[in-house]
Amino acid sequence: CLIIYSKGKTPRRNFPRKASNTDKDPVGVYCRIRPLGAENEECCVEMISSSTIQLHPPDGLKANRNGEFKETQYSFKKVFGIKTTQMELFEEVAKPLIDDLIHSKNGLLFTYGVTGSGKTFTMTGSPGEGGLLPRSLDMVFNSIGPFQAKRFVFKPDEKNGMEIQNQVDALLDRQKRDSQPIVPKTPSSRQRADPEFGDMISSEEACKCDNVDEDCCFSVFVSYIEIYNNYIYDLLEDAPYDPIRPRPPQSKILREDQNHNMYVAGCTEVEVKSTEEAFEVFWKGQKKRRIANTQLNRESSRSHSVFVIKLAQAPLDADGDHILQDKSQVNVSQLCLVDLAGSERTSRTKAEGSRLREAGNINQSLMTLRTCMEVLRENQMYGTNKMVPYRDSKITHLFKNYFDGEGKVRMIVCVNPKADDYEETMLVMRFAEMTQEVEVARPVDRPICFLAAGRRHRNQAFKDELSRRLEERGGPISGTVHDPVLLNQLVESLPQLPPCELVDPSDDQTLSRLIEVLEKRHCARQLITEQFNKTANKLKSMLQQFDGQLGARETFLHDQQSKLSEKEKVIIGQKTEIERLEKKSKMLEYKIDVLQKTTDMYEHDKRSLQQELETREQRLQRELSERRRMEQRMQCMVTDAKLKWEKECERQVNAKQLEMQNKLWVKDEKLKQLKAIVIESKAPERPPRERDRSMAQKRTPSPLSTALPVHPMHRRSHSAGGEKWVDHKPTSNLELDTVMQPIIPNAVKVSTPNEKALSKCNMYVLRHQELASDGEIETKLFKGNVFKTRAGGQAVHFTDVETLRQECPTASSRKRRSGSAERPVQTDDIENRVRF
């Protein structure tokens, strides 16, 4: 088979998928309160019940907006007071994780809190008060002590897995280790002696797990690392010490194994066989851990430490004598004990230089842990699928598998009740309360070996019986007979031996009787052998038949198991679908609540805006009504003033005109008298003719006469002919009370032109009214010819426009007379007037 991959691409490996499990457990969060350093210190934490604490704001702290701080309560799975012993804490928190470790399940336990809250004491302890770590080691070895494998039978494969070696390879590795020279170790700056394990835990406090599988062999491997400034260092690495040029420790990297679990590549894993040896290895790494003296803690941890207890177990073979040489049957479980560095404020610790950088990295990694918890909680509660930022920090990247369902997670929140740590403690409490809402998938049980149980016990009983019989007989015993009763019956069924004592050398009867008895015994032995062979063959055939039946039953059982696994897959798929639908339902309910709140808010805004709109509309209506009334009042006032001034102007104009006419008549009379005198003195007087008298009467107006207004005469329209007309008069035209009106005979009068009226006529006229420049209404007559179009319709072609105007004669006479008053008096007018 030839497989060709494209250039530049790495073929993807098919990793085994993890079994999905819908059962989830919340993260177990516990709280431990340490005692105060001095009796006169102010306390801000109060234990209300076994699961609740209350924070009191200290005196002198800046108040909130309302002027006072509210007391807050926080609930945990269990709260341990200041009188809680290390043993009680271990029994409640760590012992269930050790039981899971022995039953091939992983676990993660870490301590969290501000600096100086007792995290390291809770994890490590002190002489006479051993912490969780030494007690966990003691319980592991007390439980698996009789069932441990020899050294190097289990061997790490440097890929986060285990290999099984046979007895010869394991013996060679033990000899090789014993022959290696001792590597010079780096000298330690601490001069105090290492504490002994016997000083940590008393024999009365020892505990063990009862349900240990006796048909398995176990081996314990421990490793110890620290995460300093977001770099991983191996605390158990034996690097050669060079006094001239000391080399700094090399950091390690994280890798992912074939099961997608994270591990530290190249980390030292030490196989230990006792609690004392394991605690010695731990203290060896503890001396390399970075600690420093700060303003808040004399021995403040400057890094996160991770102590890993890895337990490898494999079943015994069918005989119960040796480990089954099958790597797939090896189960590896681990318990990680994490001592997180405490969060701190540089304003209080007065850190500078490298200490300031350490504090910044510690706070940053703890902030990343909080962010991961918040994203996990949001994804689980609201059904979202946000990416959890595990890779932002080494501590979260290393333990991301535990939050994905690789084991149980437990957290101990350590609290210092002094008032100076109130603000930091409140932040820790909020994070702890939020962490309790994160759910972790329950670990899946590992597959069980299908060999018969009790193999180790039967093998040990057989060895004990064999050694006892060897001691009684002084030699090997036939493997075909094991029961003394059957052995006695077999011996009694054989012919008894005659006396074999020879007294006379010529005695032939004794030997003959002995030979005869021996021959009979030989025949009986042959018969027994034949019967044994028949029985063995029969038993063998029965065993083969039983093996066939067993194979058939195993096949049937395998088929049933495959069907059961398919059913389980269907059930798991249905459970997954139900969980997805539940999450979707929760998300939809959450969205519905948000939309309902938004709708209520919008409804409230709508009502308020409607009320405001109604108020503004009422105000606007009132203003409009006031404005109309004001306009009407002003219009009435303007009309009255206009009429008043028009009458006044007309009166003054008439008076002035009468005065000017009177003056002109007086001058005319004087001129007439003067002319008469002149004429009488030069020529004879002739009688005036009748025509001259009439002309004089026409030209000389009476000073008391007033001109009456005469309506102008409108001429008749030239449109009155013999044609058929369409008279289009819009409804908006006004009726004029004039004497002359355009009259068109035989016309079809319409207010709106239509095709029916146009089809009956051949002429069309439109009456249009508009306001002229002098304020009078002007009527225009638009005339045109009606003709048919190609489409069968009617069209009008305009050919002429007639204009009808109405003028007031008083206005023109005023202008004429005012203009004549300004012109000089002509002699002809004087002569005519004189003649008159």
C-alpha cells in the first residue's frame, strides 16, 4: 500500500477519542481560616456555619457610595475553622482523591489565597503537623505496600506513558543503577537539617484504602516542578555542579501525548518504594524551590509548585505469579498537589527589581486562571462556545485536561482573617464562589481485566502448601496427588509387602514372594496408570468441550457487549442531545428574559414619550388657537384701519379736488372778465354762437359736480361662431358681476374635459382667471382646435388667446387729474373757457 502526502504538509494522526460522559460534578471548593498572628489584631472574617463565612469591613476603611460597607457572606462545600487539625482536613479533602488514585482515576488539588494565608503549611505542614502531601504519600504506600512490583518493572517511556519490562531487564537496570557513580550535587544555601517523615505523622494517624485490587502490581513515581516567571523548571533534576562556571537550570516545555493530555517533556520521574523515600525526594526538590522574604511573609513562595504522584498498575497473569506483559493493560493515574503562589499588592510588599517582576508574573498567572474559570462558567451556563484561554499561562495550560474531564478538581481557599488583607480576601472569595459554579466531567472508569479474580491469593496459597509439604516430606511431591486422604486410599489398595528379612542365604521363598507382590503392585500400578490416562483423556475432552462452550459463550458475550456498547453510544448521544437542548433552552430562556426586560423598558419609554407627545400636542394646540385668535384680531384691526385710512384719504382727496376746481373756476372767471374787457375795447361785440355756448358748457365743469364711477364695458368674445365648442370652466373660477360676459352658443359646458365631450366638438376654449398687477381679476380665454389622434383619442391644438380685464375708472381719473395739475395751463384751454 503506497501513501503519498502532499508536499509541505504533515499527515494527520488519528488519535483515540476520549469517551464522552455527560455526568458532571462541580469543582469542590473548601475554605480554611488560619489563626491570627496576635490576639490584639483586628479580625474581618467570621465563621457562621460549617459552610458559610462572613466578611466584616474593617474600621477606617473608605466607605462606599451609601456611606457604609455591607457585610457579605460566602458559601463553600465546607469551611474549616482555626481549630481544624491537619488530619481532619486530610480526611475531608484529600482522602477521596487518594481512593480515586488507587482506582485509576486522576485528581487535582491546589491551594489558593493571598500571600501569608497558610497555603504552604496546608500542603506541606510542619513537624508534628504533617500537611496534605506527606499524608497522601503515607496513605498510598500503606494501601499498596504488599502489592508493589520490583524496581524497573515499570519504566516511563518519556512520552507520559509506561512500559513493562520482564524480570531480566528489570534486574539489569537495577544493577546498572547501583554501578553508577554518585553525581556531585549543587550545594544548598540552607544549613538546617531536613525534617524526617517520622516527625511529620504519628503512627496513630496512619490510614489506608481498603478496596485495593490484590490481583494487580503497583509502582509509584513522583516528580516535582515549579513554574517561575511563567517558565517550568524541574526541581529533581541532578545537574552536575561546576564551581567555576555554574550553569542556570534549564526550563522545560509542555507537550501533548497521544491521549491529548499535557505533560512536562524531559521531567525527572523517580520511582519510590516507601513513604520515607518519597518524602526524601520531595524535600530534595523543596530545597531548590524559590522563596524570598517580603514585607508580608518571611518565607514567601515566588513560584507555583506542582508535586505529582503517579501510580502505575498492571494485572497479574492467569497464574497470579508475574505481571501480564501487555502494555494496553497498564493503567496510569496521577494526583497533582499544587501550591500556588499568593497574590499580592506591590504597594504593600514594597517589592522592587526581580521581586517586582516575580509578583507581576504571579498575579498575571492567577488572573489567567480566573479568566479560564469565568469562560468555562459562561460556556456551561449560557451554552456559548467561547475559547478558554488555557495557553495564556503555563499553570492553566498544564492542567487544562482536568477541566476537560480527566479527573476531579478540588481547591482549598486559605484565608488570613486580619483586617489588613480585607480587600484581597474579598477578591479571593468572589473568585472561589464563582469557581464553585464550574462543572467538570466525571472521570470514566478504566477497563477491567477479564481474568479470574483471586489469582494472587491462590498462587500464594499454592506456594505455601508446596513449601509445607516439602518441609514434611523432605523432597518433591508428585504433582498429581495433593489430598492426603486420596493418597492413603491409594496406598491401602495396593498389595501389602511381605516380610523382607533374609535369614538364610538359601531362602528362595522370601524373594519369590517379594517378586510376586511387586509384580502384582506393578500390574495394579499399570491398571491405575491406564485408568488415570483414560480419566485424563476424558477430562481433557471435557475441558476441550468446556473450552468450546466457553468460547461460544465468550462470543455471545462479546456480541452482547458490542450491542450494549452501541446502545450506550445511542444513550450517550441522546444524553448529549438532551444536554445540548437543555443548554439551548437555558440560552433561549436567558434571551427571552433579556428581550422581556428590553420590551418592558421600551414600553415604559414609549408610554413616557406618548405622554410627553400628548402634552406637547396639547400645548401646540393651545398655541395654535391663541395664534388664530391673534391673527383674526390683528386682521380685524388691519381691516378697520385700512377702511378708516381709505375713507380719510378719499375725503381729503375730494376736498383738495374741490378746492382746486374752485380756484380754477375763479381764475377762469377773472380771465373771462379780462378778455371781455379787452375785446370790448378793440372789436365790436358779436353775439355768441350756440355751438360756442355748448362747448363752453361742456368744458367748464361745475365746481360742485362729482364724477360717478362707471363700470367698463366688456366686449363680446369673437368665439361666437357656427362651430361646436367645448366650454371648459374650472370650478375654481369666480363669478364676476360684470355686464358683458362671453357667451358661446351651442357649447358643451364642462368643469373637467373628457374624451366624450371632445369627440362631439371641433373647437375648445379654456377660461382661466388670474390676478393682474393692479389687483383686479383678469380672465383669459385659451382657444384651440380639436382633432383626432392615430391611437383613436382626442387632442387640442391651441391657436388664440383672448384677455378680459376689469378696471376702476376712479383710479385712472385721479391719476389724470393729478398729472394735469402739475402741467402748465395752455392758451387754447383758456380761450375755450373764455368763449364758454
